[in-house]
Amino acid sequence: MSSTGGQDFVVAVKGAVGSEQEWKQALAAEASGKATDPGTQAEERLRARGRTLGEKVQEILLGLGDQYRLLAVIWEGFRARWLVRIQSPRGVSEIPIPAEVADGVVESEGMDDTERLKNLVLFGAGRQDLIFKRNA
């Protein structure tokens, strides 16, 4: 596991094994005499994604007031999800964020994924009253 302190939250990466592309690059580099570790590459990539995801979560929490703050963003590779740990008036909560939601928010800032992230964070923070309910 690796972590880095940041603005006010920690980004931790567990279970980074590297993508197929990272492994191919590592094998090619090894063949040319340059050793690289695909796990390290994956960890760096995931840490950057976690930092961006954390910044988005902080923006959401900012709208809730000073009593809400992001403590950590954790990649759980074995579950293929992010775990966001927040402090709220209810105490510390852990909010699972599916990888596909985080990817959509980080890569394209898609409105659907951003709204899903917001709803997950609001629910995890105990603020279901702020979740927009669509008429069925």
C-alpha cells in the first residue's frame, strides 16, 4: 500500500498490478536493459486518479459546510472500487465509489457520473434530503 498526503486528505492505493499496456511497456523496457515496474506505474496512475476524485468529492462536501471534510481516498484493487472516507457530524463514514463512476468523473467529467458521485457522497454523508428525486 502506498499513500501520499495532500491538500487535506490522503490517497492510498492497495492492489495496483498494472494494466496490460503497462506490462507490455515493462517487458519492452526490460528487453532493452531498462527495468521498470508495472506495479509502480499503475500505483502512480491510480494515485493521480485518486487525487482528482478527491478534489471532486471535496467540492461536493464544501457545499455542505465546515462540518464535512474528506479524510482519505483509497483504491481497493481487489474490489475494483474507490473508498472515500469522510468526517461528518455523524462521525467517520466510508463511501464505496464504483470504478466506472470514478472513471467517468475523472476522465470525461460526464454529467451522469458526476451526479451519481454527488448522490453517493450525499447519501454517505447522511444528507439524503439533498438528493434530487426523479419522478418515475
